[in-house]
Amino acid sequence: MELSLGPFITCCMITVCLIAYFHITLYHRDTFSPHGKRVLFTAIMLIFIRMAIPLNFPFTYTLYSYNILPHATKPLTYNIPGSKISILNVLCVIWICGTVIQFYRLILRHIRLRRCLFPFIISRESPYNFLFDIIENYTDNSFEIAVLPLNISPAITGLKKPILILPDIRRLTEQELKYVCAHEIMHYTKHDLWLLLLTDIVCCIHWWNPLVYLMRRRFSLIMEISNDQDVLAALRSPEQIEYAELILKTVKLSMLSASPDTTALLSFADKDHSDLQTRIKYIFSKPPGTPPSGWVQFCKTALLCVILLFSFFFVTEASFPVTDEELGCVSITPENAYFIKIENRLDLYVDGDFLVSVDTIPDTLENIPVYDTKENLYEEK
């Protein structure tokens, strides 16, 4: 294995294309498939991770670029004035340091979140014990419930021990609580929290890349739309309107107070107006027509697998022209070379420096002058 800039370049080009496709299909109701989006999103995150591994594996096949990439990457190979350290080395050190800091902040954020929620976790003996009965209607898993005396958006956190986070429930009706619990529990049963962790890891690694933060926002939006569709599937039209009103009500209440850090959560309603508008559009738009056939889905999945494998097995490298000095080669001509005959051997000199000793002159060097001693050489010159 060898260090290389190729995996970064290859994965960067692939992710830009996939993100563009991901973004376009998000806003087309007829092409929206929550399961397909999860698969596509996971593939993009894995390619981002591959992008951060600058190694050419033994099974990697290299595709060389002779024009575009050499001009684009050549400045990175220049050394900093007064040192032998290249600009690329400096950028790598900055990248690694930033990644370590981001991982530390991520761990610290999760620890603080757990500590903040702990005082508000309720028991079955509390006045809110009916919430456990609501949860048991949707899952057999054991959930903890934290009721915060704040106007925040309901959310869920925790991989092994999930915690359902609810605002001041006095502002919500029993039916609205059922909607919220059904929606948030789906995040856990669909393993969205694991995907969120994968996204956070990628964000820590690519802390400098705005594309990963864009993908994180789009991921959250798609998971919310997916759960909305599943909840709405069991509701009638008047209840669907109630559900949409609940989303707007939650956003309105959360905007009235300062919300805590929710970056480690999957929140029920986001304050972003664009995302909110998209969710409401999906709620009131007509269901798509005939879903794509199994063959269409199979072809999409197969193509995605090919792209994912391509990012691991192929890399695009810049091919720079190599000079004779870099190759360790020299040009031998009668003008810059000569032989000195010493006893039974011939010493070859190029540009005044000794190069090699030979017993006989090769055919390719027959035109190179031969001198008995260095004194004869100087006399002739």
C-alpha cells in the first residue's frame, strides 16, 4: 500500500455526482423512495470515509490523467519557502488536527446531552406514566422518556438505550402525543440513529467540507418525510390536517424559546423554513402513481453498488512528466563524456564526474572518445 492523492480525487468526483442526484430526486414526489434514499445516503457516507483514506491498496487499479489533474494538483507539491515541507503535507496536518478536535467535541456533546437529560427522565410512578402506555402501542423495546419544561421540538437520541425527548406536554393533546411518539419511535426502529452517528463521524473527518453538512441536513429532512408518510398512511384526511398543524405548532413553540443543542438528535420539527415547506408539501401532495417496477429498483441498486465498488477499486492519479534527473538517468554524448583507460579497464566520465567502469566499450558508446590518462585528455583539450 502507498500514500496517494488519487482516492481523494476519485471519491470527490463521485460524491459530487451522487449528491447532485440525491438533491434533485428529493424534491420530486414521483421519484421519492425512502428506502432507496437510505441506501443512497449510506453509500455516499461510505465513499466520504474512503475519501479520507489516502492509500492505494494492492487491489487498486490506477487510471492516470495526463492533462487536467497534473495542472490542478501541481501547486500542492510545492515546498514552503525555506523548508522541505510541501503544501500538501501542511494541509494534511491541519486536516488531522481538525478531525481530532471534532471527534473530541462530538464525544463531549453526547456526554453533555446525557447529563442534561438525566434529571428530566420520568418513571412509571410519575404523573406522566401514561406516556409509557402510548409507547407500548408502537414498540416492544424499552424506552426512557425525558420531559423537559421547555418549548422544544420532540426528539429521540440513544443507540442502545433510546431516550424519547418531549417538551412541556401540557401544550400537547393526547392525540398529538400519539403522533409524536409514533414518529419518533420509527427513527429508532428504522435505525436512523445509527445513520445519524455515521453522518456525525463523516462530519468530524470532513469538517472542512460543506458538502457533508449539506448531506446531514438533507438526511434529516428525508428521514422526517419518510416517517411522516408512514404515520399518514394510517390516518384519514382530517387527521392528516391535524398532523400537519402539529408540525407547524411545534415549530412555532420552539421558536418562542431558546432551544438546546440538537445536533445529536433527530428532531420532530426543524425551524428551517425551506425544510418545513418541503415536509408540508409532501403531506398534502397526492401519493405517487404506480411505483417503479422491481427491475427498475434492481438496476438502480446495482448501479449504486458498481459506483461504490469503483470508488474502492479504482483511483484517478495525476501523471507528471519525469525528467532524466528524477529518473537517475544521464545523457551520454561525445561532447560531455569520455573514457579513461587504466590497465585492463575503462572508466567512463560524464560532465567530469566518474560514472562507471567497464571492461569493453558497448556498441552504443563507440563514438565516445578514449584517453590513456587524464594528462593526455588535458593535453588534447
